[in-house]
Amino acid sequence: MTEPRLKFAAASGRVRALFEGHEIADSANAVVLREGDYPPVVYFPREDVEMLVLRKTDHASHCPFKGDASYFTIYRDGNVIDNAAWSYEDPIEGADVIRGHIAFYPQHVEIEMSGTTETRGEAESQDGPVKVPAHDPPYADIDPLSRD
């Protein structure tokens, strides 16, 4: 039996997303997605995201394992970051757990979880910084035959 391509897990403890030092998401119910060799991605339930700072854009992408992604621009204190967050509004079968969730690009938003801070591509832990590569767009338009 082959191992599943998508691995979802409840985040342990509280997870926060900070944009320029301002909290834009805070959840005890976040989901962590691990997909192949890509870095993990945190998906926040929409009700735990400060939706007043996000505006949906016309940008879209497709992932054969999750479906069509919609994107959001962050507007906060005069800062505008286009397509800095995404959501699978109607994910395909097998990815239903992220329906109604939003994820943020790590190069734009700091993710704090379980004593670790992932800051725009780097994670700091008790052992020092760990490189977390940025991914743009997040696992989108992957040729399913090109990777195991």
C-alpha cells in the first residue's frame, strides 16, 4: 500500500499568524498539512482569522490533490501584500479537512506554534534557526506523475 500524498494533523496547541507584528489569526484548531517533501503548511479555520484584513482576489491555481485555490490579499496599516493567503473553498475528496480554512505564505506572515516561530522562511526553535523554504504557489499545478 502506498503512503497517502496528503497528511493532515491537528496542530498541537495554539497557533498564531502575525503580519508585521499584528495578529491576524489565532487558533487552537489549526490543521497542519504535510505533502511529500514540501514544508508543512498551517491551515487556520476561517472563524479564527481576522477576515477584515483580507480581500479575496481573482487569482486562482489548481492542485490535483486538493483542488482549486482562491487567494487573498492582506491589507493592514497601509501595507498591501497581494495573494499572501489561500484557501480551498471546495476541495476535492481526500482534502475535505481544509474546507473553510486559510493558509498564509511564510515569507509574508510569521507562524507561531508550540514554541516554534516560523518567520518568513526560517523557523526558530531551541536549537536555533531552521530553514523553511518558501513555496509559491503552494503545491499548485503539480504534475501528479512527476513526483511520488
